[in-house]
Amino acid sequence: MRQPRPVGRHENSITVKGPVMQQESNKQPESRGVSRRGFIKTSAAVGAASLFAASRYAYAQGSDTIRVGLIGCGGRGTGAGIIDCATSSKGVELVAIGDLFQDHVDTAPARIKHNLAGRKLPVDEIYKVTPETTFAGWDACEKVIACDLDMVILTTPPYFRPMQFKAAIAAGKHVFTEKPIAVDPAGVRDFIATSKKAEEKGLSVMPGTQMRRARHIMAIVERLHEGGIGEVLAGQCVRRGGGLMGWYPEAMERKPEWSDMEWQLRRWLFVTWLSGDFIVEQHVHNLDLVNWVMGGPPVQCVAQGGRQVRTGPAYGNVFDHFAGEYEYANGARIGYLGVQTDGVSGRCDQRFVGPKGRAHFDFGIARIDGDAPWTYEGESVEPAVQEYADLIAGIREGKPINEGVQVAESTMTAIMARMSAYTGRALKWDWVMKASELDLGPEKLEFGDLPLESVALPGTTKLI
């Protein structure tokens, strides 16, 4: 039932200390159904050469230039995405952009150039996009991929990533993909299979789980793996913050000319089939760090959740709070609490307990209390920039980095808890990974009628 995934939109080390399709504004984008098989066939035919073939798509070692295509021209793509990429390494050129929506494409050049200038980067040396390499519509993804590129950046809503990733790897491109990489088990399995294809081709796969490159977190995880508190026996992961109630304000009120599909795509952050809900779309960062400490994904989990504040039509069908418990292979149980509600006390950290002490870290500090007290006092980098620096260095040196399976497992860790909270059922990892048939996508991807699924009711919503 999974449908095609078109385009939608959420220095090597830096010290911290076709023409555009025209569309009238009062008309809906062209409604054109796309089949998943047709998308893959077309994309593969356009650039199916592997990295090792003599293809114009493969990066030539020794070149000073990395040619980049951006798929998804929303805030993430035109902001942190290409800007962090260009900040990370010299010789980056943005040569193609694409998005489902014409208005996103129309405003992208000015936003990108403004953001590049804000980082004091040489705009004319980086921005090489032309009208012929600017694309809008359901087929924008494959058109960007067909350009003369070394790598693509995927910053579309999470639902579309498995398919876009598959098309990019089939065309021999290195990939930076924002997290999460899917919204359901079907998408995760697709992504893992493609990651293995990328490894066979020698292509890099870098996910946006940037905190794995934060120096203080790298250091404390290494100490924990070396037995800094003994075997981890228990822990907790907490992320409480604002409700994002003002996200994308120009789309908060539905316009009369927008179909159900367009409305949901423009409000994708609050639509489960597009975002995966906030535990998947954002808190995957924290759960990824828990998996890293624990040496792999959990074996089972149970969770609960609901919505009490974000209840209006502008907030789709997602929850605003989750709570759960993960059990890992050694029997350790890790509690998770996630909240997105304005006015609450904020918190974002991970804590672990062992027989020799306690570890605590967040996105800024790391320390261990106990038999061998320790506090990180070393250097720091901007992790969102460092991940691009590592990716590009690997491409240039012919030493590809592939973290696809890792981010897929962390994404599934978040999906697993959402499924448990939505249905009220305790779930085992093996069942979710191998047996669940959950596929959140609609029957058809085209502009038109698409009733929004009801908000999940634990104990009533069916487990699939």
C-alpha cells in the first residue's frame, strides 16, 4: 500500500566557543498521480550508474568541487540544510533545487542567498542554481536527481524519505538525509534495504542525527562503553518543550483553494502520516542517543500518550505528550517522557544509572558522578556543521560513511513507542521490525480529497 514519495518541505571543524513550472497563486498545483514503481524506474533510468562506474554523477576524487542538489525547499532545506553544508567545507556548490510547491521554489533562491550571506559565505561561489535546474511538482525529486550532482540533501517531510533515498542511491548519488528516515515499519524496512545497496555501491549515507558528533556526547558515551558507571541498569530520557503552536503561520488557516491533500502537506508537522508525530520527527534525536549508549535498539516497549492542548484543526491528528518505557537486551529499563506544550517547564536530557555511578548529559554538558567523577571540559564543535564536514571529507577521500541502518533503527525505536501509545499495546522489537504491516501512506498521492485520519485512541486504535 506504500505510495510514491515525492518532494514536500520540516572548514572541516568549527569551534563553537528543466525550467520552473509556472502556477497561478489562485490555482492548486497540478494533480498528477504517481506510482512508486514508476518513480523508481524513471529515477534509475536517469542515473543508475554506481559510484564505481565512469558516470558523470559520481564524484571525481581530487576535484575541489562537491555539486549538491537540494530536495525540499522549506525552512530546513533553505536554512540549516544547505547553509550548514556550505559552512562545513570549501568547494560546495548548490546546483539544483526542487520542491512540490511552486511558492516554496519561488522564494527559495532569496532565502538561501540571504542565509548564506548571514554566515558570511561567498554567495556567488556557492549558489549555482539556474532556471533549468529549478523544479516544482510531484516529479521535482527525480528531476533534481537527474542533474549533474555528487550528492543530494533530503529535507522533505519524513514520509517521503525512503523513496527519495532509494531513487538517489539508484542514481549513484551520495545522500544527506534529515531525520527521521520514515514514519512506519514499511518505510524503515525500505530504508534499510537501500542503505545496504548504498554500501555495495560505496556511497555515503549521512543522517541528520547530529548530536552523535557533539564532542561532549562522544566523550561520555565512550566512557560509558568503557564501564565508567559499570553496566547500565536503568535510565531516563526526557524532552519537554513548547508546543510549536505558531509553526508555519501562513498555513495555520486553511485556504479555500487548498484540497485536503495540499492542506495536510502544508501542515505536515501535525499530520501523523507525514511526520510520524513529534516523538518520531523530533525526539528521535534523544532516542538515538539512548540506543547509542545501550549499544543497539530496545527489545520491547510500552507507551502511552494523548493530546490535551493542541486540539484545534491546525494541529492535525498528532499527540502533544508521550510517556513510555523501553527494555534493552541486558534487562535495563529506560523511561521516556516527551511533551510539546507551551508554558511547561522545559527539560531535555538523558540519565543513566549503574553500580559505579550516574551519568547525565544533554545537548550542552556531560558528567559522571560516582566512583570515578568526570566532567567534560574539552573542545566543542557545531555538530550540525560537523556532520556535513565528515560526509564531504569521506566523499573526497574515497572513504564513504554509511550510517543508514543506525538511523533507521533509531527511527524505528521512536515509531515503536508511538505505535504502542496509539494502540495501548506493549510491543516487541522483532515483531515491529519484521511483522508489522503498518503503512501510513494514503492510497493515492495526488491533490484532492483525503479525509484526515482520526486522532488515535489507545485501546481502540487497531494494531497493524
